[in-house]
Amino acid sequence: MHELALMEALRERALEQAERHGGGTIRAITMRVGSLAGVELEALELAFAVVMEREGAAPVRLRIEPVAARCYCHRCALDFLATDGCCECPDCGHISRDLLQGRELDLVSLELDE
Ligand SMILES: [Zn+2]
């Protein structure tokens, strides 16, 4: 399951940042997940629980900020919401290869217990 590897990486980054901010216990993690990031949110949450519970640590909450995919059409100079992961311009039907957002898989913030 590739979500598991992603969550392992996220955990590493979160621990690194927690360390940098004084080493408190992580209570919650906020992530930004694009609709075209190629992950299932349910699988992501499951993987998160597996990764975080492995070491018998205090429970950590995962908050997900979904990001809708947006594309840009050069013909119409228009940016639009990509529905169903398809970047077809609603005005001219041109398939855009210019994805403005939607592939995010970022750690946004941590909530630490001092
Ligand atoms: Zn267009």
C-alpha cells in the first residue's frame, strides 16, 4: 500500500519539525491533499493510524485539507476546476496540461503538546 510509505515519510517530517520546535509531543497533524495526488483519503487515514500507533505513542489526530484540482487553459486564459480529474476546459474543450493545483501532499502544520 503506497499510502503507508507516504505516511512513514510524513511522520519523519513531522517528528523533525516537532524536534525543531522544542520537541513536544505531536497531538495533531494537518495535511493538504490534492484531489489528483493519487491517494485515497480513507487509505491515507488508515495508513496514518497504522504508522502512528506502531510505537504505542499518544493518539495523534490527522486533519486533511482537501485541495480541488484546478487547471489553466492558455487559449481562454482561464483557470477552472478540474472535475473528475479531467482537465478539459469548460469553454473551448481544450485539454489542459497545466495543472495549477491538485497534486498537493503536504504537511501543513503540527499541533504540539509542550
Ligand atoms: Zn479554453
